[in-house]
Amino acid sequence: MPMVSIITPAHGAETTLSSTLESLIAQTHADWECIIIDDGSTDRTAEIADRFAARDRRFHVLRQEQSGVSAARNAGLAQAKGDWVVFLDSDDALAPAHLEIMLHHTRTLPQADILHCGWRRLKDGAPWWQPHPAVKMDNPFAETARYCPFAIHAALLRRSRLAEIGGFDPEMTMCEDWDLWQRLARAGAEFAPVEGPMADVSVTAGSLSSDRIKHLDFGLKVIRRGHHSDPRIAYPVPALAQGITQAALGTACWYLATWLVGATIGQGDDPGELLDRVAEPLPPDADAYALSAILLDGIVVGAFPDEPIWPGLWSKIRSKLPELEAWFNRHGPQEAFGSLLIRSLERKVADQLPTNVPATIGTTRIQPIDLDRPIIDLILPGIERLRCCIWQGPTLLGQLEFVVFGAIEADAIRNRIRMVFGLEFDDLTHATAAEDGSVNRPDQDDERAASASIAAPSHRGVAQRALKLMAKISYWAEAKAVAGWWSKKELTPAPVDSILTLAHAGRVEFDRIVEEESQRAAAASTQMLKETPSKKTGPVGDEVPRYDTEAYWEELFSQVDPWDYRNNYETVKYLQTLSLLDDRRFSNGLELACAEGTFTRMLASRVDNLLATDISASAVARAASLQDHDAAVSYRQLDLLRDELEGPYDLIVCSEVLYYFENKEKLRQIVDKIAASLRTGGWFVTAHANLLIDRPNETGFGWPHEFGAVGIGEMFDQHPDLTLSVEAKSPLYRIQRFEKVERGGFVEPTRVEVNTAQPLPLQVASQVRWRGGQVVEAAADWNDVPILMYHQVSDDGAEQLARYRQSPEAFEAQLAFLRDAGWRGMTLDRLLACFDEGAKPPEKTLVLTFDDATRDFMAHALPLLHRYGFPSSLFVPTGRVGGSAIWDSAYGSPAPLLTWEELAAVAKSDVTLGAHGVRHVRLSALAPDNLLRELAGSKAMLEKCLGRDVLAVAYPYGDFDPAIRDLAEQCGYRIGLSCVGGTVRADADKLALKRQEVFRGITPSEFANLLFG
């Protein structure tokens, strides 16, 4: 009995069957049988099969009416005797050692049911295009639910396993092998890879099926079965019975469809019917870069071109690409998705071209630069990316990539070469003129590049403006040579001055766009941030106020609501003050410094008889006029220092006024008065701001007083009749409750942390000295700096985006860990200084960053950052401010974003604001003018609207490349943040800094590991 049975179905295979069977005779392992199934052939297939059977008894021939490949294989399987089976199609072949090596691994991997090796395509007997190595599948069912993992004859299968699932499904007339792998995996079969390409697929022009609709339909059928139950499997692995998660369905469908679209384009056909045939929408997380690689593979396999493949194939397919780009732009999950797909395809093709030959692929130009020759200006209408391949003699030093605006000056290329390669070389300032006073353009000899350039879509704005700029130059206009050069119908050299002017036009275009964006930002800021009349809330200039005089307060309260008492910050503080009263009700109470009675009206419901007082008669009168008529509140003008308080009271409240007394002696008098006016068991409740005079190294206000909340609290706590019972501490103020006790009595105080409300009023935030104004000191040696990247701090949002959200509780735990472990926050400005000034960061310093400027940053993250003393950076997509994160709308209701008013407050709240583009789109998808508007426009808008320099950009989606990095630098950014993982080293590129993303569900140990890269 043979060890292995090879099953070979054949229909109309007279041109290929012999070579297939010869590959079996050449096997180094001889113990095999081959069952050839003639599936109703009308050519010489049966004759060839019979000849091999007569020649070698290991060949057996079966005949049947044409029933299809699945039925043919099943017929052969029914006659097979070997323990192992290989399905070898009549146009494929096995490497000589295939069976020997594969059978050897059945002994070393006894648990395996399917062993699969690598496979490759052969063209005229030689390897062609990309090989497909065997890859270990950690989850074979999940893999086979998404794609076909290997060619059919790359597998050696245990026959008993095939019998259990019934062989091939006769209804599957295409993708039947893929369907078989999936059913085996669902039934629990063990897959094992075997290293080496030992299965060959011979390809010829037209060998790829032209019935791509059928291929798509059957392929989608397999994918969909993999994401649902499959009644054909009687005993599936229980965990696999219902298929894999539906979340992966769309991605799998579009991977298959995109490959077939590529094959269709490669064969010169229109892919529109295929694109419209997929019911599943493109998934929200569709990866244009992955799809472009799949598309490229499909194009090449479909076209079956001669070597070299490029750029010749590009000229054949380019006419199909604009329509494809437009379709994906209409149906893609992200803005400009189709543009990103096609630009990525262009650059992947460019990657396969030689670096010593000029070429143009779509909007990408490959230009060799020989450092032994003068570098000249380049005029490049229709080109968006210039890839300069830098050669020095026979040595390729590397590549530089530029975003171009119709042209680029030689100086720009030279300067970048100096910066990147550290080379100093002598060169002419301008391109060398020929004897007739002209300069040859760099691509005059590049006929192929010119023809490819013509394919650049005419709607590209930059190319059109470059042509218009050229038309304005008199020499070109009079000679009417623009169209002639563009189409290469004439190769008339241009005068040196004209070339230089055209090259300069690229820089002019850059400047024009930047200026437009600056003017647009200036107009928007005027509209959004109209100036409001300022109120006097404190001393002006050199004024020395007399806080203890009635006149000072009368002048202040000549304005209505001088401190904006009803803002969110004050309201939350009032509510926190009321919470310290617990559920107690008071028979009589006294409010000192009631101002206009905003808190009085809240307090009145807790006190049977309340007396509200203030030194300002205007304030008292205004408060009384606003009081509800049925409230038991009386109002009186009272000078706290000079007048008696009477009493006794169950409750006295006095907030935001005691630091105005000029020294501790006067404060002590007030403390004595209040203590004397309280009934034993009565409460004194007070709220005051934290001042730097008390704690210079902590967050507080720099007001010129002798004491703040801490000093005031200590003075009351030192009184023999008073004891602190509760303290609610926020980063900006303390609310304290003191109880009058029998002399010498003591109550163990309860201390709680509370958050300040956000956004802070501008007049408050602008006066805060965050973290005492401390700057992280320099160290002797550089210590790598982790930059942590967050998106949202919230419990709410789409489930598919959950990994990008931290719960407020988890975020607080992370901040507590950082603080307790001795980590300190560093601003991006300070990190920039470390690079620019050589101030090395000390150990355990980090930067916290937040992308997108969603409102949860202000509601949840910022209060916690303030509480734990960490500065942060927030990156804003300026064109979406006040709206929502519509780039996530495919996942459900998008998160709301901060408004300009809120951002203005956040910017003064220990937060560095940076740019995140205008529309939050992938920058690689954009033509040069739109790319520049995203970078320059977002910077200008933030600077104009917020009145501060913006030096940092976080590339949306982390999508950038060296050319985008350089353009960001030209726009004035000093720091650029990526999504590449790692920490910031001393030799890091400031415009491409690494960040560590903090995902939901991260464990404490994983979080700790992030800090060290």
C-alpha cells in the first residue's frame, strides 16, 4: 500500500499534464500512487494519462463525464489507498524532494493533519513575481475564514481527516480548496508549516481565470461561511461552531475584492461591477496601505507582464486608476480614502524601480542625483512627490523625498543633502548654461517618464497652477512651448533665466498657500473671539489697594457681577461647599462677604434664619433685590474687621475674602470674632484659593497676599475652640469645615480630594501658576523620555473604539502610579529646550499627550491631571472644533469636540495646544496644496485664535513620511509626534518623535513597561 496518494484531476490538459506527471516521476520518495481523473476531456488528455499509466504502474486513470474539479477530486479520493493525500492539478508541479521532505515531517510532527509548504509561480520554468513561504497559523480557522492560506498542492493531508468531512463540496466550482481548508480547521484539524517553496504553479498569459465575478462570488461565500455556522460540519470545535467575529467580515471581503479588482485592472478590464458586487461596506478601520499592497499584487498577477514589470505596466493601467480612486473616495470609511489608496500604490510601485534611472509613476517622480555633477532646478508639473536617489559615483548614499509644488530649486535639494548626509560639496549656485544660453530640463531624455506624467489627472490643482505660472513668463508664452514640453512634442531647451524663474515658482506657490491660510485664520479669529469689555477684578498697574476700606469694595461692585459668580467654576465650588454641610439643618446662620448673593440663594434652603452681609452697600442691595421673597434671609452691610458679629450662630460661612486682610494679626482678630460668635457644636465653613505664598512648589495663585487657604486654615485650626473636621482639597482651592468644641476638644478630620470645574474661566486660569511655575531641571546625562499617547478618557463611546478609551478610574490609577513612582511631567516646550539648548532631561520625566481634543479631555482628564500635578499636551483638528469626531462616524455617534472658548481656557490650564491637521485626514492621501493647507492652516488657526505660538504637530493617524516631516518643518513646526512606539532618545528626530500609546485594558505591569520603551 503506498504511503501517499496524489490525486490529479484533468480537463483539457494536453499542454500541461505531461510536465505535471514528470514532476512525480522525479520525486526522490518513490512510494506513491497517482490517480488521474479525466474529467470529460475532448483533447489528448486521456491519451497522455494512459501513456503514463502504461509506463509506470503507480499511475492509475479514472474517466468520468465532465462534473467539475470538486467531483473529480472526490472520485480520486474514493480510490486512494495512501494514508496521506496530495491534490496536484494538471498544470502544477512538485519539487523533486517535495514528498520526501513532507513525509519526513509527518514523523517529526505526528499531531499534524495538514502539512503545508511554501509555493511559487513559474514563468517559462523560472520563478516569477513574489514567492509565498509557509507561515505558521496560530488560529487556522480564523485565517481560513479570511483568506486562502496556500496553494492546493502545497498541502499534504491525512486521508482520514478528509473522509470525516466528506472531501470537497461539489457545489463549489471555484475556491473549493479554500472551502476545504476552512472546513478542516473548523473541525479541529491541526495545521503545520514546512519550510521551503516545494510547490510550483506554472503561469502563462491567460492562465488566470477571466471569470472574476464567479471567483468573487464563491470567495465571498467561503468568507461569509467562516463568519457564521456551517451545517456541513457535523462535529465542529464548539468554540468555532458559530464562526469568527462579525467584526472581521468586511475586512476579509474587501481584501479578496481588492485583489480581484487589481487582477481585473491588470487584464485591462473595468472593475466597476466587482466593486459594486460586495454587499459588505468597507470597514471603518480599513487600511489603505494594506489594500494598496493587495491591489498591486492583483494587478501584476492579472497583467502577467514581461520583465521589467515597471514602468511599462503603469502606462497600461493608469487610465483605470482615476475612476478607482473616485469610487473609494465615495465609499471609503475615511475622507480621501481612495486618494490615499492610489498614492500608496504609486509609491509601492516606485519602490520597485531602479534608483539610477529617472522615471515617473503617476504623481511620483524618481530622480537620480549624481553628486559628481551639478544639481539643477527641476520643473515638475503634475508631480506631487519627488524622490531623489543620491549617488556618489557608483555608491547609492540613500534617498530623499520632497513634496513639490510644480518645481523645486536646486538649493532646496542641496540643503537637504547637507542636512541628511552631512556632506559639504562644491556646486554651482545655478544650473549650468549651455553655449547657446539654455538649460536642458532634467527629464528630456526620459521619454517613458514623460508619457507616464501625462497620465496625472488634470484636476490636480498644483499642476494646473504650475502651468499657469509658466504661461505668465513671457519667453514661454511667446514661444508657446509649454504644451510642447509637457507632451514632449518638441525638446527646445529653455533659457537659464526662464528655468530659474519656473523653479522659483514652486516656492512662490508654497508662500501663497501659507499666506492664504494665515489670512483665513485671522478672519476666523476676529469673528470667533470678539473682545469683551474687561472688568476690574483687582489692582491695576502700581495701584496699592486698601482692601480693608469700604471705598475699595464699593468701586469694585459698581460693576454688576464683577467676578462672574455664576460661571461653572464658581458654581461647582458652591456645590462642594454645600456638600460639607452634610444633611444638617441650621436654625440661624451668618454669611460673611456675600457679594451679590449667588451663594446666599443656594444656602438659604438649609438655614431657617440667615443673615447675609458684605462690606459693600451696593453688593448687599443687589443681593437683596435678587432674593426670593419667601426665603428667610435678611441682608446687612457689615465691616468684618470693625463691626461686631453678634450671634451665637449654628453656622457661619465666609469664603474668598480672608486673605485680603493685610497681616496675620488682623486675620487672628477675625478668627477670634468668628469663634466667639459660634455656638458650641456650630460649624464655620470657608473656601479660599491656594496661594504660592503657602506652598511655593505647588499649583496656586501668585496673588500678593501674606497667606492663602493653607495659612488661613492653620490659623483657624490653632484656635483653642475650633477644630478642623472636614477638608475638601482641589488643586486651586480648599474648602474647610471647623467645629466649635469644648476647649481642648478634638475631631479627627476627614480629608477628601475634589476636582475643579472645567473649563476654568479665563480670568481664573490666567492667574494660576501651575505646579508653582517649576521647570524640570537639567541632568548630567540624557535620560530617555517616554511620550504617552491617549485619545479619550471616558466610559462612553462605540464598542469598536473601546481600545482607544481609558476609563476615568483607570486613568487616575495610572496617574497615581506615576506620581507614587516618582515620575514628573515635562511640557513639550521643555522637551524642545532639551534638544535646542542641551538641557538633558533627568530620570523619570515623561510627556503626556492627548489627540483629537474631545470634550472628555476637559471633563475627565484635565481635573485629574491637575490633581496629580502633570502638565499635558492636547492636539486639535482645527476645522472640526466645536463639532464632533466625524472621522469616527462609521463606528456610531462620534464624540463631541471642544469649542474655541473651551480651548482658550484649556490653553491656560497647564496644557500645551498643538496642531492635529485641519480636518483630521491622513496626510499621505493629499495633494501638495491640500497637504500644506492641513499643516499650515491648523497652525495658523490655533495661533490666531489663541494668541500663542504653536510649535508641535501630531500627525493624524500617525500618517506621515520624510517628505511630510520636512514640509511640517517648513511650516514652522519644531516638534512632530508620530504613533511609532518607543521613547525619545538624545539622537531623535524632533519632527518624528516616538510615542507610547496607552490602550484600554492595559495592566499595571504593561503600563510600567511602556515607560521604558
